[in-house]
Amino acid sequence: MEISVQSFLTHAQLQAVYQLWNDEYPGKLQYDSINDFNTYLDNLEQKKYFLLIDENEILFGWSATFLRDNERWFAIILNSNVQGKKYGTQVLDEIKKHETHLVGWVIDKEGELKSNGSQYASPLAFYIKNGFKVLEAHRIESDKISAVKISWQSDGSLHK
């Protein structure tokens, strides 16, 4: 597996990321069409993509960093077949080479159902293990999502 860093997605990559999003996130967060998903991506400012791909160019993970409200935000999704195998940490480490500060929303409640009927597992412990702090005062509670804001700040040792 390798991580490709790029500023755009090809049409095939966009389709793979759309499918990964809809397969791995809770069903309530799915996009109805690839055009809706592409509109979401188009509205992100100063984005950079990090793609986890195998030797056959098959996408197993996707991350994006982007500017929102004067902060660098990120989103990350891994295929459930590669979760727990250190690939998420590898993707985060690559992102940390390009950023000094990151924030994001993370679903912190268990039990949401994915489109295949399996339960979505909160990745909160993963982010804490990878140096993120939980900002408990910043939450989203809606009919679609229950999430807490997380933050990471570089100590200067990884940033180029």
C-alpha cells in the first residue's frame, strides 16, 4: 500500500471515494448521488487528498484536508477490511507532514448502522492514540450525527 498525495481526483478515484464514503460511514451520512458528493468536495477550500492505494491502484482509504472557518479540517475513511492494520496511522502521519494543526468531527457514539447493516465503530480512541485532543465543548447533535470536535497540534518534529 502507498499513499498518493494530490490536489484533485480523477473520475475513477471520485467514484471509488464516493463508494467508500457510502459503504463505511453510517447510512445517515450517505450521499444519494455522485453529483451530490462531488458538490460537497467542490465546496471545500484549499483541499488536498491523501489516497491509500494498493499495487493494483485499488483505493482502500481516502482523506482530505481543507480550509473551513480559518482552520485546517480533515476527513478520513478506510475500507473496513484494512482497519486495525496501522494504515490509518500511516495516512495520518503523511497528513501531519503537510499540516501543523488539524481539526475534525468524529462520531463518538456506537451503534449507528452502515448501509450493509453492520454497526459503525467510533474511531475516537484511534484519534486519541494518534495525538488528537477531544474538545468536549464542541459537539454536533442532530438527527444525522452525534460527534465531538477533535484537534491535533504539531510539536514541530514532523512538519517539513
